Amino acid sequence: MSWYYIEGILILSGINLVAVLGLSLLTGFTGLFSFGHAGFMAIGAYAAAFATMKLGMNFYVALLFGGLMAGIIGYVLGKLTLNLKGDYFIIATLGFGEAMRLILDNIQYFGGARGWPGIANYTNLTNVVIINVIGIIILVNIINSKHGRNMKAIREEEMASNIIGIDVFKYKLKSLMISAVYAGISGGLLAHYIGFLQPKMFQLIKSTELTIIVIFGGLGSVTGSVVGAIVLTALPEVLRNVKEWRLVLYGATVVFIMITRPQGLMGGKEFRVIHIIKRIVSKLKAPLNKEVS
Amino acid sequence: MTTFLQQLINGISIGSVYALMAVGYSLVYSIMNFSNFAHGGVIMIGAYLGFFALAIWQLPFPIAFFIAAVGSGILAIVLERIAYNPLRKRNAPFLYFIISAMGASIFLENIVIATIGPNFKTYPQVFQKTPYEIGALAIGRLDVVMFIISAVSLLILLIIIEKTKVGMAIKATAYNFKASSLMGVNTDYIIFIVFGLGGALAGIAGILFGMKYTVYPQIGVITIKAFIAAVFGGLGSLSGAVIGAISLGIIETMTAGYISSQLRDLIAFALLIFILVVRPMGIMGKMNEDKA
């Protein structure tokens, strides 16, 4: 395996991870499911590509522009649909994602369904890693702030959080907007990595993939999302030589995880080096304590 | 005027097949309270079973139809046993059901790609192409067959639900799962029946769709239309699902006929979001605090 190939997988994992981080806030920490985040990625991708190719903007400004556009659309979508509960919200996001793709199919300015070739390749491993690190730092800070605590309260018990004075709608909206911004930035990175955009890239299956990564990593765990994004992006590549069967295995694995270990890889816990050291120390101490008593 | 009537008839015909899918989906929703995203996979398998029966094994249409319906029904039941039953036993949140369903749907789609291949398959011609002509209208034979089969299937379902003891138990379980189980309804059995019925309807929809268009592994995507129809009519309401499906069929063919066929799906999704915003419980749906 050449480094070029491994680098490619790492970049793709990193791009997925940006979107997964946002979705992790929405799904893992606020308890809302979305099957429309590919739509936000599409908005970010087309907006960023538009900014760099047509307006001649700086790549990083263009990424933020893409994220911002996705965030604005997220705000509008949230305003309209966040009053819906459970399946209704999921179906609304599903409808949004598919509608976004169909709209892009019909915009001839961006090449329509045929696609938009020749986008400059600005994305590389260095800036993907840096953006991910910044993304994780911001996300962890949000989660540990007052806002994040309110979101977690909503996830645990919506009615109770409403009663103690948390504006449920507002925090759901915030969560959706932030996750949309992350997805938009991820889309912008994708556009400038592949160099080609086509609405087909942002089908329902893409949204599903993102959600599956979040679940696989464990709801409510940032490190779980990181591991999930890398493992699940690399897995189909590792299974490349079994060709068509890899997605069969993928589907079966998802069902298997759901029925055996639904809490995911990390199960809401974070992976911290300090915790592991503490655990090892306490295990070493345990026999000593016994002797003393 | 003729074009309008023509489009209306086409719309009703396609809408009746949507109704088959939407009712199966809504039936499961009414009992289990989650969106069975694997419904599309069952429809796809139904379409392939029909294709194999008609094209490869050269069976007459009624037998092929029977194979598609029963095979899909069994598949839906097996799916429930493997992917949902363990979750149900553990009282898992509905989100896990949805992810499990998504996984099952990816599995079904790709196992067909891996074994049969990703190519489009065309059904042999079962019904003659020459349309019935009434005045200036030309009604395709297949459209008439589709409508009649759908209507009869839905009628049978209606009789099962309204006139039999099992049907009463289904209604009771849909109304309140826990209470009906306390009243001695065997809810496991009801879920078994509901998945069987929903799967059979999906299989029928699959073979009809295959005859009208072609068969391919991604045909299950069409269930998104069934979700829209079911939401349009009110999730969990069977009459709502039928009304929603027929309306959706008519709206789609009208859009395709008068505006642009490219905008057809877009209008369907716009309608979905509009309905969810304006009247989330749908046309016939009951207002339920938990749902809307």
C-alpha cells in the first residue's frame, strides 16, 4: 500500500469526521436524528466551490462561507420542522436532503445533474487535520458549556428540561445550526479534495452513512465519533477486494451492532489517557488494599 | 380536458400502487411506532421475485404474483425476527429500530447487487400493450390491472382488519400496545401478522412496479414516496395512507404533465415539508401529543 493511498483514506476519513462531529452534537448530545445532513454537505460544497471558483475567494474563507450558508439553511429548516417529534422530524430531514439534491440537479449554472468538474484541489492532509482539531476543540467546549449541558438535558428528558426552564426549541435549533455548519465545512473540504461535484454524491445513503458512524462510535461520545469515522471510512477500503460484498457486510454489521451493542463502540464514554492510567493504578492498588484489610 | 383526464387516470393508477406501499408501512407504524425504512428492501425483493417467476421460471402471472406476495411477506417476518425483535425485547428506543432498519435495507440492496447484479432487468410483456380506448382517452391495460389489483388487495386488507378477530386485535394493539397485551392479546402474534401483511402488500407493489417500469436494486428508494404519502394522510392511519397515496400520484402526474417531469419529485418533497409544517398530523391523522 502506497502512502498516497493511505493519505487518501485519511483525508476522506477526516472530511467525514468534520460532518460526523456536527452530527454527533445533534444526535449524540441533543437526541435528534437527521437523515438530511448530506443536504447540508451539498450546500456547503456548492457554496464553497462557488466562492473559490467563481468569486475567487480564499479557500478558508470559502469553507467558512459554505458552513455559514449551510447554517442559515439549517436555521430555516429548524424553524419550520423542529416542533415535530420523533419520526416526523426524521422524515422531514429526509425530505429536505432529497429535495436539496433535486434542486441542485436542476441548477444548470452549477452543471445540474451532469456535475461540476475542475474545482481546484486545495484540500490536503495538513489542513484537514488542523480543521478537525479546531472542530473538536470547539465541539468539546460547546458540550461542556451551559449550552451543551442544556442540550444533554433535552436528550435525557425533554419535558423535564422544559419544566425547569430550558428553552427546548431554541437549544434544538442551536444544535441543528451548529451541526449544519460542520456539515457545510465538510462539504467544502470534499469539493476541494475530489475536484468534482455532482448532486448524486449527496444522496440519502450519505446521510445514513454519517448517522451510522455516529451510532457506531457511540452516542454522546466525541472520541467514539473520531474512531467511528476513521474505522468506517477505512473499512470499505480494506474490504475492497471482496468488492460488492463489502456493503452487504456493512449493512449486516449495522444490524448486528444495533441488536448486540447499541451503545456503540464507546457507549457515551470518552477515551482519555488519564482515565486509563487511573484505572491501571487502582487495579494495581486493589490487591494491596486487600492485604491491608 | 382530455389530457387532464388522461393524467388523472395515470395518477390514480400509480397512486394506487403507492397506496399498497404506504398502507404496509403505515400498518407497521401504527403498531410499532417507528418508520420501517427496510420496507423499500422488501418491495425490491418482491419485484425481483416477480421477475424471476415470470422471466426465468416462465410461470403464469397469477402464480408469479402469489410468489412475490408470499415471499415478501415471509421476508418481512424474518426481518422482524432478526432486526427488530431483539430490540423490542429490550425496550430499546425507537431510534435503534430505525438504524437497524437502515442497516437491513443496505444489506438487502447490496446482497441483490452482489448476487444478481446491479443491472436493470426488464419484465417480459405480461399484458398487451394496446390500450383500452374510451372516446379520446387511451387507458393502458397495465394501468387498469395495477389499479384493480391494488384495489382488491386493499379491500382484502380492509376486510381482515374490520371483520375478523385478528383485525380487531390489530386495531386494539395500534390503539394501545400495553393495554391490549394486558387484555390477553398476543402482541407477538399481532406483530407477526402485521409484518406479514405489510410485506405481502410490499411484494405486490414490487411486482406491479417492476411490470410498469423495470427492476433494479435501488428500486426500494421508491418507498420515500410511500413515506410522503403516509405522512400526507397521517402516519398510522390506513385510510389516510390510501388518500395520501392517491393524491400524491395525481399531483405527481399532473406536475409531470403540465409543468416539468424533472420537478415531479421536487414537488413531492416540497409537499412533504409543507404538510409537516402546516398540518403534521396529516389529513386523517389523530392528534397525538407524542407524535405531532
